[in-house]
Amino acid sequence: MLDTTAQTTARPAAAAGEALLEVNNIEVIYNHVILVLKGVSLHVPKGGITALLGGNGAGKTTTLKAISNLLASERGEVTKGAITYRGQNITTLNPSELVRRGVIQVMEGRHCFEHLTVEENLLTGAYTRRDGAAAIKRDLDMVYTYFPRLKERRKSQSGYTSGGEQQMTAMGRALMSRPETILLDEPSMGLAPQLVEQIFQIVKAVNEGEGVTFLLAEQNTNVALRYAHYGYILENGRVVMDGNAAALRENPDVKEFYLGMSDEGRKSFRDVRSYRRRKRWLA
């Protein structure tokens, strides 16, 4: 059976606050046949950092695309359940309408416009805004405050910048839309450990300084749980555990199967690789 230690822990203030985004028991099917998400429910509070954790293929990216309504381009659809933002159902809105409501997704793999400069990429994030050039300039300066490296590289063509700089560009572009909520997909992918730490420090700074709510999907459980307030663990399209991030870090199952640790110390890959047969929640 599932160890519910983390689940029974009282939610922190960030997780117990106003429900900005709620995912209620959704199912997602691709090509009218392939069931990918199976009754996923999430509570994303205003002003918090919520982590969506799990291995490759667990359903993290599909969950984010279900929220941002990007499934149709991949022949996917939400067939059951509901997704609400500020209490209103958003499953019928198109992605551009969601951006206007303050919800924007930073896609896995960064997806910069390679032929544009870094600054031109950033300014594309303000395309839908109607508050004038002065306000856009203020926000561009704000982005450069959080990402000083981008200011140094602002005239460089994005296709010739590093992976870390492209990730910063994608995040900065999202900030230029003045979002209330950012859906951040695999920000650590392909980055060196020191850059991963830097990216998460910036996420924390933006969350605290600008009040932006984050729902981030991440395979790097260790770093995600150090910066998130609350976490959900997905496997095979289901939420198998959720809880306060501090409690999840200390949960023996999470330590063994996601952090490579146990009460006896660090586990070897040989000990961990057959974990699917031994997890209590899959028993």
C-alpha cells in the first residue's frame, strides 16, 4: 500500500491558500485510443511553487498541455474531469485566450526563435499587450534584472546562445506577457548542474519578487523539492503521492525511488532499477 506519510502532513500556507488553478479528476486520451492520464487531480495555490514530479513518460508534460489547451495539436483531448482557473472552467479556451488570462506555458526544450536576437525573442512575449511601450520597457528591464546574462547577450542571435541562455530566454519571454501563472516544463533538461541550480534560484526569486505562481514539471526530484512548496508525484498517468515538499523529501519511498537514498544510505542503480516491483503503492 501507499505510504501516506506525506499525504497526511498539513499543507503549508502556500498549498492551503486560494486555489488559483484546479485540475479535477481528468483523463486524457490521444488518437481516441491511448489513455495517458487517469484521474489526475491537482491544487495549485496562488503565489506558490508546485512541483509535478515523476520519470519520463509519467504524464507530466501531458498534464501541463491539458491545462494550457495544447493537446489538440497532438491529437489529444481531455475526455473526463474539469480544469478551472479562478473558479472558471478553461477547458474550452484556446491557448491565446489563456495567455490573456495570465496563464502561459514554457515548453520543454526551450523553443526560442533561433533567427531572432535574445531581445527580439523577449519582446515577442509582449505581443498581446496593449499597455504601451513604456510599460513594456519597464518589464524588459525587470527581465534583465532577473536574467543579467540575457542583458549581456541581448543582441546575440538566439540560435547561437547556450542551452542555459535559451532556457533563460524562454522564461524571460514568458515574463514579458505579465503572467499570473507559469507552467514550466522540464527547466533542467540538458543543463549542467550549476545552471540547473541557477534556473531554480531565478524561479524562486520571480515567485517571491513578482508574485508569479509556478506549476513546474521536473524529473530532477532533488532540486525541485528544495525549491517547491508542494509536490505531486505521477506514475503511469496517475498521482501516486502528494504532500508538503519538506515531507516528501523525508518520505522513505521518495528518498529510495527518486533520490537514490534509503535509511541505509545511498542506493546503487542496480538496487533501484527494479523499483517498480517493490514500490508499496504499486503492490
